[in-house]
Amino acid sequence: MLVPAFVDPVSGYRYFRRDQVRTAQSIRALRQLDIPVEEVRRLLGGGEEQLIAAVQSHLRAAERRLEVQRSLVHSLLSRLTEGAEMNHRVTVRQGVAERILVRGATLDNSGLDAFLRGAYQEMYEVAGRGPLTFTGPAFVRFHGVCDDETETLVEACLPFWKDGAQPMDLPEGMIVRELPESLLACTEVEAAAAAFPQILGAYDAVANWITEHGFAFAGPARMVYRRWTGTPDAPGNRIEIAWPIDESTDA
């Protein structure tokens, strides 16, 4: 990336001017930050302001990753030392059949918040044209693990009255689906415990309870917004983790 001022034709040694030292130091520092070579080349060619902005952006991203990793470590230690079941009371309730408005996407946790905000904004706009009569709180269905390492199909869901007004002129990617009644194993979390990654302990508790009590998993896990302020770790939040199950095989 740094073109030498002179290359000795005999020894092959490369010589640089004194005014190239700063650029060389910048290259070394950027590579130590694990920024790819081509990205370093682009940044160096874009001027000092672009380089400063890129380094600041890299720092913010690194701080976010560190905060997530710190939370994950604390959450894991808590689950290992105390056990997920001790912190979450799991109950079983009967879930009714529902007609739902659905917007889905395949993503990991880094894109989850933006997707859900956009999906629900779009669905509420569609619902308002009906207007639809809501029959319960909004919820999210996870068809697999959704964390910083794994992508899965995520569906934002909005239940509405099947005998009332129906949604019209659905935008591409939005559908109406019928969910059958089902038995649900559930637990609730509030405030900071309802934010990622602490909320993973609630999924663990429900999954462990289902396995230990001889039930079978009968569909994607649901995250139900029982009370939602719009801020992930707000004290007023209350989230229910509800997992469809089949009757116990021990019966």
C-alpha cells in the first residue's frame, strides 16, 4: 500500500522518505485493528476527515461488541451458577387460534431491532386502513436461534379479529396467516431482563422445562409484548416467552 521512494536494485531494500512515516504508522495501526487491506487502501485515499470518521466508527462498533460480550458473559455465569429455572417461573396456558398479519425476514440479532421497528410501523399503517380490530398484543416468532452469530427466520406478528375488517392491498412481503390453537409453555421477564442478551435465559428456562417435563416442541418460540415502552431495557417493559408444545408423551 505504501510505495517506496526508492528500491535498491541489488539488495531489494525499500527506502521511504521521512514524510512517509506518518502514513506507514497509520497503515500499521489500521491493520492492527483488523481492518481489511482493501478498506485501508480506500480510507488512505479518501483524505484525513474520512479516515478520522472511519476510526471513530470502528471504535463505536468495538465498544458495542464489547458491551454485548460483557453482558453475555454475565448472563452465562448467572445461568451456570444459579440455573435458568431458578430465575424463571414457567407456566402452561392455552393459546387460542389467531389470524395474524405477518412480516418476515432472515437476519441475526444485529439487524433485529431495526427490522421489527420497520415491520410494525408498516403493519400498523396497513391495520389503520381497515381499521383492523386487534385481539391481543403484538408478538415475534423465532424459527431458530437469533444471536450475533446466527441468522434465522424472524416474523413480526399482529393478531386481529377474523370476523371484522380485513387488511387490503398488502405490500410485498406482508401476508395474513392462520395460527391454530396451541398449548404454550411460558415465562415472563421485565425491565433489563427483557433485553438482549439477558432474555436468552428465559428461552433457556422454557426450553429446559419443556424437555424435563416430557413435552415436545410444536412450533417457533414467541416473544410477546405484554407491555412495551419502545426502549429495550426500560423498567416498564414486560415480555412473555411462549413456546408451543404438544401434550406430554408420559400421559
